[in-house]
Amino acid sequence: MNKIKKVALISFLIVCISSISRAEGNLPYVDEKFMHFGFMLGINSMDFGISPKDSAAVSYLSPGFSVGIISDLRLNRYLNLRFTPTLNFGQRQLNYRFPQGNKDSTSVSSILICMPLYLKYSAERRGNYRPYLIWGAGIYYDLGQSAANDVKVLLKPIDFYTEFGVGCDIYFSFFKLAPELKFAIGFNDMLNHDFVPQDTNNKKYTQALSRLTSRIVTLSFNFE
């Protein structure tokens, strides 16, 4: 009889533990992995910080495309170190207001290879949701810059930037999905002041500006 009681008690405990595990939601142990990988897809909007502001402005934020690979290293329960090399495609439209009263515009296209390193701070998990904050810095190289015949403004190819944002891990049965919104701010003056366009009349597009800095907003969807 005692053996039957012991077996019944053990069975009851197993059922209770299983119920608690299910209550935690999907993939209860996925965040305990020392390292994992994934990929991201997203949209971006590229902008400029312009000086002087009364000479030109970005007329509108046009959507671009982003794709990247995620490498995640667990530091502790709340902190992760992430390396996410990303390819960003985008374009910026500059509208000019010249002293003579004339107005004109030109577009600047970019293909950015971004190499950021992030620190991710996650809150406590609640069911299948876990919000987080992310901050980091990196370097990018712009493959889209070339002194073609129709180029009016040429950017320098390399910039250093910092990036910060928010997101939320959503746990499904076989993977995590994380919508993430990030803001990137470049440090360098990206305007190539030495650029001489083939049409000398286009010098005014560079001469009207004293400084251009990069700004990028990215909405991504991370699959891990």
C-alpha cells in the first residue's frame, strides 16, 4: 500500500511540474542558451541632420529595406550581447532653397553594410511576451556612393554611429519573433566637400551645405 502511495505522490508531483512548465508559455528554456542565431527582416527610413537648416531639407522619409543575421551571446538572466551585420537599402531626397530664391532637389541613394554590436536588456518574461531595451554602436560602409555623371551630392563611404531602441520577444512553439524599433545617429560629417561634379553647375548642391549627418529609423522583425 505504501508503494502505491509513493507512486501516486510522485505522479502527482510530475503532473504539477508539467503544469507549471506549460504555464510559463512556449519555449520555456530558450533564453537559457549560451549562444543562438537568427535573422532579421525590416524596413528603414534614412534621414539627414543638415547644417545650415535653412539651405536644404529632407522632403519626406521614403521606405527602404533591411536584412541581417543575428548572433546572440547570453551574459546573464537579463543581459545579452548581440552582433547583427545588416544590409540596408535606402534613399534620401534633398530639397534646396538657394539664396536667389530658386528651389531644386536631388536624391541620394545608399546601400549600407552595417556592423553593430548591441547590449540587450530584457525585462522579466510574462507568459509568451518579454519586452526589452537595446543599445549599441557600430560602423557602416556605403556601397552606393560613386561619382557618376548625374551625381550632385556625394557622401563619404564610412561612418560611425550609435543606435538605441525597444522591442518585445514573442514566444511561439518553435521560434521567437521580436518586433523591434531602432534609431541610429551618425557621428561624422558625411558630406564629401572635395567632390567636383562633372557638370560644374552642380557645385552649388555641395556648396550650399556645411555638414550632413546620418539618421536612420528601422522597424525590424527578428526571427530567433
